[in-house]
Amino acid sequence: MAMNRELWYRSGRYSNFSYRGNHLINRHYWTLSGYYACYFGVLGVWLPYWPLYLDNLGIGPEMIGMLSAAALGLKVIAPPVWGGLADRGARHLVVVGTSFATVAGFGLFFFGVSPLFLGLVTVVYSFFHAGPLVMVEATTMEWVARHDRDYGRIRLWGSVGFIILSLGAGPILDRWGIQWILEIILLLLVVDALLTLGLPRSEQGMVRQSSGQFGRLFKRPGVTWFYLSTLLMQFSHGAYYGFMSLHLENNGFSRTEIGLLWALGVAAEVGVMVWSRPLLKRFGISTVLVGSIFIAAIRWSIYGFTLWLPLLIIGQLLHAFTFGSFHVAAIQRVFELSPPGGQATAQGWYSAFSFGLGGSMGMIVSGYLFKLQGAQTLFIYMSLAALIGALISWHASRVLQRAGLLTVKNEN
């Protein structure tokens, strides 16, 4: 037997097999990275410029808040639906199907501009667009665990895509008009859909999982507290994602300057993601989660008191923690708490509670507060929401630790 293994190795078939394996791993790495780059490239255009596009159409602040909330609100319903379906053995099919449906849904924006039409199309588009990412996150976490890779160094390409598009779209929209936002986003969605065809298959991709993943997940002590803390974190971001660009534009900033400030924040996020693995090993997931939410409270208070450029730059650099370190730690915590065979379901509920329910509520509240009391008061309220979220995150970690649900190597 040993002789046969030695002959196989010397024949070159072993090295060919190893080469093909490494080639496949590298291909999957760049396919996942490319997917994140395009997906978050869309957000690099949508978040800073979509409110400006709606404002250019004559849509008022309350309706902008409602439309932005609708896009996030579908994440309350869609991710658990798609995640539950994916965990029953159809993950790759659901990822591809929802990605191409997203392209078709967004294409409808070219055919009308009335508030009712925009609302209906936003619902259709967002229902499908909310699906692929949570399943890709589950696939990525499985893939990095299987091949001992760093999630942060894959996910950072999403941040790079965000930077490139937020920087590049600003001058284009300043020169050619805000209406070109539709063509830019559609092109990115098409590329993203094509990339899903080459994503790695889940280890559980052909295994039919049992139902009841929701109950298995939320019966675990502390899980509800954890999801509540992520809800408040994203609720507090409602002012930033929905009205920061309008606040800056109303105070004399150009669209190019707005894009540069957004890009600065995401550039800081990239730096944290590059070093996310040693960061989590040094401080532990729980400490990073609590610290990141507390830093969000500081960040929003800065915007609530001033738009002085040096402090505004500091506030944008804090995005490294309010999104970068928080997101990496939260995804790791969801993976850690997921019941066997329930990765996509757990990721789906994370998206539903945080970006969906928390984000949409934050957008709606921000829309009314922006009109009634102004941007500065709005950001003070959001700072308080983040502070409460930090306290709940600390409580969740204590409950989870007492229940023995946390991996020792991930905590200090």
C-alpha cells in the first residue's frame, strides 16, 4: 500500500491533483471576493446617491424615508424565507435564482417615477435582492472554515467595491446627471448574478435538512438578546444611511465631496477587515461587538454636534468599527450560534433583525425626525439608541457565556 502511494506521488498524479485542488480554491476565493465587490459596489452607489435621486424626482423627506425603509423592511421577511429554503438543500439554486430575479426587478425602475410605482418596484426588487447575500455569507463561512482562510480578507473586497463605486459614481453623476444611477446599478447587478454561477457549493448543498431551525436557534439562551443588540445597532444607522448625504448637501458639500467622505469611511473599514482575524483573537468576539456599538454612539454624537471637517473625518474613520469590526464579529457570532444544518437560516434571521427590522425602523423614524427636528437632533437620538444597544450586547455575551454557547478560543 505504501509502495502504491509512493508510485502515485512520483507519477505526478498527486501533484496534478494538488494543483487542481489549489486552482479550485483560488478560483472560489476570487469568485467570492468578486461577488462581494459587486454586491457592495451597488450599495456604494445606492446608499449615498439614491436619496439624492429620489429628491431630484421631487420625492419629499418622509417618502424618501418610507422608500428606504421598504428596501430594508423586506429584509425582515425575505432572508428567513430564502435562508430556510436554502437549508433544505437548494442553496446554490436559490442564490442564482434570486440574483437573476434581482436584475429583472431593478430593471423596472426604468419604466416609471410616480411614488406609488417606485414603492411597488422597491418591494419587488428588495424582496429578491435581500436573498442572495445571507446565503453567500453562510457559504463563505463554511468555505473559510474548511480551507482555514480569513473571512475578513474575502469580505474586504466588498468594501473595496463600495469605495470604487462611491468615488467613481460621484463625478459621473455630477457631470451627466443623477439619473445615470440606474444604469450603473443595473450593470453591477448583472455582473453579480453571473458570478453566482461559479460560487462554491455548500457541504450541505445536497442534504435535506430538518424543519424547525427557527425554534432550535431561538431556544438557545441569550440568542434573542444578541439579535436585539444587532437590531439597535442598525436602527442607529438609519440617520446615517438615509439622511447623511442630504445633511451634507444641505450644508454646501458637493456630490463628489459626499462620495469622498463615504469612501473614506469604507477605506477605514477595509483596514480593520484586513486585520480582523488577529483583532478577534486578541480581544474576543464579545468585546469587539460591545466596543463597536459603543463607538457608534460616539460617532453619531459627533455628527449631532458639528460638521467641522476634522471631526467629520474622524467620524468617518470610526466606520472602521461601526461597520467593519462589528460586521465581522457579528457574522462569526452567528456562525458560532447556528444549529447544525442551519447556517443560512441563522444568517437570514441576523439580516432580518438587524438590517431588516432595525434598519427599516431606523429609516422611518429618521425620516420624521429629520423633517421635524433636523439632522443634529436626529443623530443625538441615534447615539442614545446605540448606547442602549451596547448595554444589551454586553448582557447577551454574559448570558451566552453562562450557557456555555461560546467557543473558548473566541473569547478572552
